[in-house]
Amino acid sequence: MSKRYSITELADVIRSKNAGPFELTFDIIFRDFKTYYEVKEKGVINKALIAKLYRITEDEVLTLATFDPAKAIKATIVRPLSSGGIGETDVYGSQQHAPLLSIEIEL
Amino acid sequence: MEDEIRVLAPQGLLGYGFPVKSFQEALRRNPHVIAVDGGSTDPGPYYLGAGVSFTDQLAVKRDLEFMLEAALDKGIPLIIGTAGGAGGKPHLDWNVDIVKEIAKERDYSFLMAVISAEINKDVIFKKLTDGKIRTFETRKELKAEDVSRSTRIVAQMGVEPFLKALDAGAQVIVAGRAYDPACQAAVPLKHGFDCGLVMHMCKILECGAIACVPGTASDCLLGTIRKDHFIVEPTNSDRRCTEVSVAAHTLYEKGNTDFLPGPGGAIDLRQVKFEQMGDRAVKVSGSRFIKDDVYAIKLEGAARVGFRTISIAGARCPKMISQIDSIITGVKERVQENFITVPTTDYQTIFHIYGKNGVMGDLEPEKTIRSHELGIVIEVVAKTQELANAICSVARSVMLHFGYPGRIATAGNLAFLYSPSDLKAGEVYEFSVYHLMEVTDSCEMFPMELIKVRGNLS
């Protein structure tokens, strides 16, 4: 029987960080390999989902990649404003992950 | 050829500190080199533009005292990349002065190579005309105007200038802006180890013990490279490397998981294998290096875009909180009216509302304010400091007494955190250049100076 899980039940690490001053990268590192492979198989964490969560276009989601050795999914987006520019609000980009916490996955 | 080369990364960034015990344990393992990068673009464009370090002089001196003593004692090289945080000329001079100061105080003598990374604008204009500048992560072509308005432009050197300095016999190398792993990669590459393994190992080492559990940039990581693999291990017994912690670090701050591009080529991770070795070490194999056809270096430039004044306050009145957007619009209008003769292009008034979208701005999906209080930062960036001060003072006083429908607390809308309420934050910079520049020689942009440091005579 499948059950709906919050991403916070499935992942140990959900984080954001600058990947250079013009991009923001998100890492979701899963609790165990079994969960990771199940989520990867389902393909529900994809460019469309990231675009929807951040209300950006899919073109602005530059990367959506899986990395088996780290049981992790990575997404990289265009930074709305470059790090430290006028009006920018998170110089290191390390507090932009919260929308990811609302992801729910049926497993 | 040596069977293995051991590289000591005492920390993730020069000036971040490390426990003496870990450092001593690392020295017991007889490293062949001590190397650390001193910089990052993470702290933002200000430091590059203003020519100051984001690390502290005393903190950097403390770390360098340990490293210099150990390097001279063991007769091994000490290599510093991205001196002074941003790696421009003032940053490099600042770091070299610290090294000289220690040498003088402790009567140390050694041959030091100083490699600069600040790029003359004329060189970039020429490259631009010749079509040798490539668009990179800004997704915008570089314009001559971006180069002209930049206060300072540096380029990230690869490992070659470090190799040149080692060949010249330097025991201490202090370099300007460098690709973070380059300082650590030089010695193992000089000994002929595989470039893919070396660069991947150093990509992990450059962050110090961040790839450990628990992770930190303020502790030592030892990398041992052999013919067909490398091993990373923390020297603090309270930390350990696990397959997952090392693999996960490969993701950190990178946009991609298969290829990690740098000067002259990319690390190819598609065949990489991580294997646990005992409790605290991880063996890595399969990393390869794919050389670029044309060698390109990354340019980083910062331009001054104005001067900043801020005022920090809080709001607790629910009536105010529920109307915050219209109040901000009203305050902005009043400020503009007040300075009707000042072109609106000369200043920007920005209200950062913590408790609403202060952290995420336009990316914030949550539109409802649930907080019982708001943190407000009134920020003005203007052409001159005087104008920023003037606009901020008016924005602050208008907001303090702004009348809005249903106002019940008529004595003032804002709880100011400080007296003075307005803080001059000085120059504001932005990243103006972040592009790739093709070069024919990997060392040509990075001139080296050899200095004989002679103890207390220097």
C-alpha cells in the first residue's frame, strides 16, 4: 500500500547555497538508498516541480540531476538577483530551501 | 616517483581557524605540503571591489603562524591561494605583509613566490575585441562598459602558476585569485599523479573538514593520493569521513554532479567510486580529468553601484502589519515627492520586511503574514553617501509617523533598534564581470615575483 510522505520524512538534508554569485543550487539528500532510488524511479522531483515551487519558468531551472553515491537530487536555478547586488536578500543563498519542504511524495 | 603524496588542508579557508590538536596530529602523518585557499565569492562583491579582506588580520596571522612554523620545520612547501579573500592586488599585499610580519617576528628565512591575479582592463578590452571572452553563468555577454565601470577585476588561476613557483624553488607561495583546489593540487601534480584524481581530491580538501561528519570548515583534512585512488581522512578523531559525507560534499556549492569545470578542463565524476576505509577514511577512485581544447580562466569583477544607508526597526501593531504593503507604497511616494528635484535614477529605496518576505523576496511563495511582529530594514542606495543619508532619514521619519486607515497607535509606527537610527553602510558593489577568458598560456596573466624573506632583516 502506498502512503503519502512529507519530504522531511524522507530526506536528512534539504539545503540551498550559491553555486557562484549567479546561481542557486538545492540539494536533497535522502535518508537511505532505498528511499532515494524509489523517489528517483518515480521522477516526481523534476524541473516542473522546482519551477512551480519557486514560481519561475522551467528554463530558469538549469539542472535537475540525481547523484547515486550521495543518494541525492540536485536542482540549480538562476539567481533572481546576483549575490550581494542591490535589493538582494541572501548573500550566501543558504536560506532559499524552504519551498522544498512542502514537497509530498507517494511511495 | 613517490608511492603517495599527502596533502594537508588545515581548514576550509585561511583565517577560519583549526584545533591545534588536529593540526599536530596531521603533522605526525608527515604531509608533503600544507595548502589552503583564502577566498571565495560567497561573501559577495563588496570585498573584491573595496579591496579588503572578509577574513580578519589576527585570525589569518594565527593560522599562518602554525602553518609557517610547521612548513619550515619539516622543509615542505606552504601554499596559499586566493590571498586576502578576493585575491586582488590589495588582498595579496595584505596577506604577504602578514607572512613577512611573522617571518620578522620569528626570524624565519625562506624563498617566497608571490603570484598576482589582478587583470589590467586593457588586456580584457583586447580579448573582448578579439572574441576571446565567453559568456558564463551571468548568461549575458560581457560589454566593454562592464569592464570600464569595474573597480577591480581578477582572474582565477589554475594550477600551472603554482607549479612554476615550485619549480623556481619557492617554499612559500602566496597567490592572488586562484581556483580553490589549485593550491593543494600543485605538489601532487608535480609528482606526476593522475590529474583527475588530484583535482577531485583537492576539490574535497579545499573545504577543510566540511566533507566529514560532523562537518566544519574550521578543521583539518588529510588527503593521500596514490597511483589509482586517493584517501581523505580527518585528523580530528571526533570527526569521520563516510562514503555518503564525501559523496555529498561533491554536490556542495556546485551546479552540476557529473562534471566540475575549472581552469583548463573539468573533473569527470561519472565513473567515481567511494569506498569506506575503516571508520574514518574514504577511498575514492574513478575520477577523471577532461582537458579543454582551449584554456579559459574565469574573470571576476566588481563595480561600485552607489552608497548605502540603512535604518532598522520593528513593528508590533497588528493594524500596521495588516497594511504593510500599502504603507510602504505610501512612504515611497512621499519620499519621492519630498525629493522631487532629485532624479529617481539617483537612488533606490528598498524595504526589507522580515516576517513577510525579508529572506526570499520575490521567490517567497508564502503570501500571508503570520507573524505578530515584523522586522523592517529601510535601505537606501544612492549615488552619494550624503544622498543615501538624506533619503533614508526622510523615509525613516515618514514611515515613523505615516497615517494609515484605522491607525490606533498614533505616537509612532516603528520601534527603532538603535540610536542613531540610521547607519551608514558605505560603498555598495555588484558583480559586474563573471565571464570566461581564453588564454594561450595558463601562466601569462599571473606574473610571479620571487622574494627572499630574510628573518628579522626583512
